[in-house]
Amino acid sequence: MRITRNKAVAASAAAALTVTLTACGSGGADDGPSGELDMESQVGYMEDFEAGTTFTATEPVEFGLLYRDHPNYPFQDDWPILQHLEENQNVTFDFENVPLEDMQQRRSVLISSGEAPEIMPVTYPGDESQFVSGGALLPISDYVQYMPNFQQKVEEWGLQAEIDAQKQEDGKYYMIPGIHEVTIPGAYTVAIRQDLWDDAGLEHPATWDEFADQLKTIKEENPDLDYPMTDRWSINGPIEATLTAAAPNFGTVAGWGYGTGLQWNQDEGVFEYAGGSDEYRALVEYFAGLVADGLLDPEALTQEDDQAEQKFASGQAAAIGSNDQVILEYRDAFKEIGDTTSEIELITVPGGPAGDYIAGGTRRESGLMFSAQAAESDHFLAMLQFVDWLYYSDEGLEFAKWGVEGETFERDGDERVLVDDVTWGALNAGAPKLLNSDFGFYNGVWSLAHGSTEDLDMSMRSDEAVEYIDSMNAVKEELEIPPAVAYDELEQEQAGLQQTTLQDMTFQATAQFLLGDRSTDDWDTWVSELEGAGMQEYVDRANAAAGVTE
């Protein structure tokens, strides 16, 4: 494959078909008028494309794609996934490659300038809201009639409420999420040194307060520790993964889950601004207390992930943020320094003052936005069909996650098994090739929601991960999905500006509160600062747009 300026150039052609294209049913589609296409101008699409059809463009097509370049599996232009998509689907890409840490800012610049690529993966629900009013995003709901696999799954899996939650004021949605067949609680939690917990006679904590007490015990019984807990995932804000996991149990939103900054008050039936709420204060006070009491490493709020992992592996800390994949990396790090006795386990996310909850809408995940200019392309329909096949068909989902049978995996009855020289997570540990970094598969750019179907979702999870999911589902209740906040164009523009300002202020203040540079005793002052930045106007506008107030 020849690459020019990160552009994969098309190679082979496919034979054109001559049957009639028919629109699909309405499952998951917007209730308003659907987008109409000038079929005579379209090239590369399949005229008989339907749910279950393998997509192959009838002539070479190249789609612009915003690629999130992850440091754990840096982009390679000769990945097998790209070769197979070119050979079998007749699809190549014009890549706009952006490092992970620059993704949000670069994407915002590209969209605002009208220069965004056609396809923008790794987009979370709510990310699109600030861009809707500018007209730079495609109202994808107008075109899901051309995406039969997506429609079929939305209908069969009962996901219409989750999709409706994406709608804006005009009744359209501008982001299409990755979807799960079944509820999968968030994978992020805390990993602990189980051997130290056992030595102290401690069970896994049921609440965050109990966890704090346990950290005190671990500190007392292990004086060689620098801190009982360190943490990671603080590139864009302090301990974002841990705050995300903890927040629903405090009745708020935080970290990666902060979104628009609005939290739903179920009792009052209105939105409130999270960053100024009593619930957010309780969350901040809890973690600030851990820092103040010497239980949480203050460097955790800013340090790089590698530094956090090194501290944990070297015995400087006994707990750290984790998920069901990263815990394997921790175990490998212990082995690399010759530690074969330490034991590491995930804890079920503890409950909090609000109860035992996970965020609502967990069957939605990272998905895709599209540039409005995509609809002007002569390969627009082919792009819709390709996206539908890769991200929503059973065949495409398996391909994006597991790769190619006989090359990266084999079948053993109903089970998929990685070939001997390929590894992923706990599967084939020690094999020389990684499924993502060496092949490009199981890459969040092309593989949404861990495969979407229950079968694929669970197919690479270890027994430990399945046990963790079961333990979460046994105690956690999923919060209701709040009403959609549907702004008109002017409101969206105003809200987008305020959202950015308020979020920047909140993230900065959160770090200050956690580090003790600012006291939560001054919370009223902090709330006044938010009000001065337009917090109440932002909330009032959101409630009116959601139809819960006049």
C-alpha cells in the first residue's frame, strides 16, 4: 500500500451491480424527513446492500478519516486491517492523524474551520452538541435509512430511547454511538494489592468511606509505602477515570463523564450544573480528604501514566486506577522486576452517599460524527454503507475486533481463539505479536463498544473481567437517561460557549480543591464565580430546551 501524506491510495476495482437500491425500515431513524440522495451522482455503493450483506465498494473509494493516534498502538500505514479493507472492501483512507493528547482540541479546530474529515470516530455522546449550530456536522439521523445493520440492532436491542437522547432541537441527531446489546458497567475502577489487603484482614470495600478507612489501615501496616494509593489518566484533568467511576455514587458527573456539565435531579425533574452542586462538592471533598490525609499521592493529579504504573509496580503504592485490561499490564510490570508474590485484584466500584449506581445510557459508547461536507461527495452513499457494515454488522464487528480467520484467529467450535503468535490482554500471553499494535485490530477507531453484540463483547474478556462485570451488575443500578437537551441554533451557539468556559473553570478548580490549594470551605465563593460566568443562564437554557421548564 502506498501512503502519501498519510493518504491510503485506492488500488483495486470491483464490478458494478445493477439491481435496485431500496431504503430500509425506520428503526433508529429520525421521525422527520429523511435525507434524499441524487443517485445518479453516487459511485461505489452497492445497490443490493442490506443487513448482513458484506460491503464491497463497486469501485475504489477513499474516505477522509480523523484518526486518533494512541501511544499504546501507534499508527502504521501497512497494518493488515488497512490492507484487508483495501483488498476486500475496496476502501482506503485519507488520514488526518492526531495524537491522543491533542485530539479534542484538534478536532474542535477542524470542525470549526470546516476542514474536518468525513468520518470522525472516537466521539462520545455529547461531544457533538457544541458544533451543531455551526452547520459543520452532518445530521446523520437523516441518512440512517441507508444503514440497515444499525437500524436492525437499534430495533432488536430496544435502544430507541438511547438514540433519541442524542436528538437536538431540530429533532435530528448529529452523532451515532457505538451500541451494546447488553448493559456493560464501566470497566474503570481501582486495582489493589490483594496480598496486602489479605494480610490486613480486609474485605473489598462496599462504600467509598470504607475504602478510605482501608487505605488508612494499609498505610499503618505498611510504613514503607509512599502513599497507599496513586492514580493515572490525568492528561486532560485530575484522575479522570476514577472520578468518572465514583461520580454516580455521589449523585453527580465528573472526569471523562462530565460531558456538558449538567446533572439530572431526578427528584426535582430538572438539570443542575454539576460543578457547583452539593453532590460535586461531596465528591471533591472526599478525594481532597484522601490527599490531605496522605492516602492519595498528590502527584496522581498530574503525573503521566508510566510514572503511576512504575510507582505501583515498585511498591510505592498499594492501589491505583485500573480496568480489566490495564490490570494485566500491572501484573507484567511486577513480573519484570522479579516480583512473583504480589497479587492484584479489581474492586467493585464502591457505593457512595447517593447509593450504588452506574451512569445511565451505558449501552451507548464512543461512536462517530461526520462532516456536513460528506453529503456532497459522490461516494457518500458508499461511505454510509461502509460505516454501517464495519461498525454495526456482525461480520464487520468481528473483523474489526478479532481480525481475519486463519490469520489472527481460528475457531474452536463456537469459540474464537487467537493464533499462537498473536496476543491480546490475557489471551496468548507472551506471544510475540499484539493484535492492535501489529495488526491494527481491536482499535477504538474501528472497533466500537468492544464488539457490540453480547458474544463479541465478552469474547476477549478474561474470567476475571466477567466476574467483575457480574459483581457490578449484582449491586449497581443504572440511572435513568435524562431528557434530551434540544437547543435551537442560536441557543446551541450560546450554550456551547458557556459550556466550554464553565468546564474549564470547573476542571481547574477541581484540581485546586483536590490538591488543597483551595478549600471547599470557600464553596459559596466558588459557586459565585460560576454564576458570574453564566452558570444559571446555562442551566435555565438547558432546562427550557429539555422541556422541563418554560
